[in-house]
Amino acid sequence: MSETLAIPATGQSLAPARAWIAMQGLLLLLAGASLLWLFQTSDLDRQIAHLFFDEQQGLFPLRRTWLFENLLHRSAKQVTYLAVAGALYVCYLGYRGFLDWLPPRNALLAALGMLLIPLGISILKQLISRHCPWDMVDFGGFAPYLHLLDTPPAEIKAGVCFPAGHASTGLLWIVWGLALRPAGRRMARLGLLAGLLLGGVLGAARMAQGAHFLSHTLWSLWFAWALSLGLALVVGADLRLGTSREREA
């Protein structure tokens, strides 16, 4: 067991991982600044939302459809709960040292990420007072449209729609893009792609229903990746590519 858990600590072996983490941090800063500038200075959110809004009926026609509400909203949540439960068991096996491709600290990273990404986004939704598109005057609601940095009117009930909570049920898998790096580039990319695809589909579905703007989903993606990187540093996860093969050798 001790040989399986051993991780070389030479500066040379850790240097590529450290450089990669630093690059990811820089990219996060640039992406955050770009998102803030784009959606603070443009009307892109409302323009996209209007594509799904029926002006004559005064509603989002896809809001109550079976495909979007029952399948992609409610059922998707239930399936995610089951999938996360199964994945947590895998993390338990990895944490106990039973999986060569998932080191203990990476198993801890994956478990914490899957739990804290949706929890963190839920907390942010309560702290950042932004409404759903269907709550706004432009789309038959009561609240004014506000950019992220705009001050909401005191007389309007606070919204709880930013960032996108439902997208986080798909984006929580993005943490596997980090946790699986010891298993090799292909596995890490599969983990990352799973989070991006699931989060993208669920986020787009809620946008079509009028529940979220594009910026809500993109900020959820930014938060999920930022939190995953932060957790990786806190738990000391092994982010070097292919190190599980080295341990097997």
C-alpha cells in the first residue's frame, strides 16, 4: 500500500503540474474579466433570451413542456443524485487506496467538488440578487433587467437566479477533469468533457425555458472550474498527467 500511495516529491517532477496550475489561474482571471466586460457592457443576455420568448403570447413556450420541464429539469436532477451517490462510492474506494488510477487525495478532490460545486452555487444564488428572465418586465414579469454590477432597487424582492443552479448538476462533473489527470490525458479530458456537455445541455435547456440568461450558465462554469482548482490545491491532489502508470511500473 505504501508503494502505491508514494508520490515523488522532486521539484523537477512537480514543476509541470505547478506551471499548469499557474496557467489555469491566469486563464481564470482573463475569463472572469472577459465575462464581466462582455455582459456588463452589452445586451447579449436579453437578445438571446428574446429568441425563446413569444411576444404575442407573452411567455416562454418551452417553460412547461414535458421534454424541458419533466425530463431535462426534474428527472435530470434525480438521475444526478443517483450518479453522484455512485461516484462517491468510487471516491471512497480511491481514498482507501484500492484504485491505482485514482489516488486518495484525488478521490477526496472529486468527492468534495461534486458536493461543493452545487452547494457553492446555491449559496451564491442567495447572496447575489438577480432575477430569472421570466421575472423581468421585458418578459412579462415585475423586475427590471440589471447587469451584474448594477444596484437592484430596494423595493423589488431579491431574485435568486444567479448563477445558474440547474447547470451545476452537470458542471459538478467538471472536477473529474482534474481528479483523473493521474490516469492520463484521455481520461482527464473525458471527465472535463462530461462536465462541459452535461452542464451545457442543462444550462441551455433552462435558458430556453426563461429560467436563466447565458451569463448565468457561463459564470457557473467559471465558478465550478475555479472551485475545482482551489480544492485541488487545498487537498494537495496529484495533477501530473499519467502518474498512475508510474506507480504501476
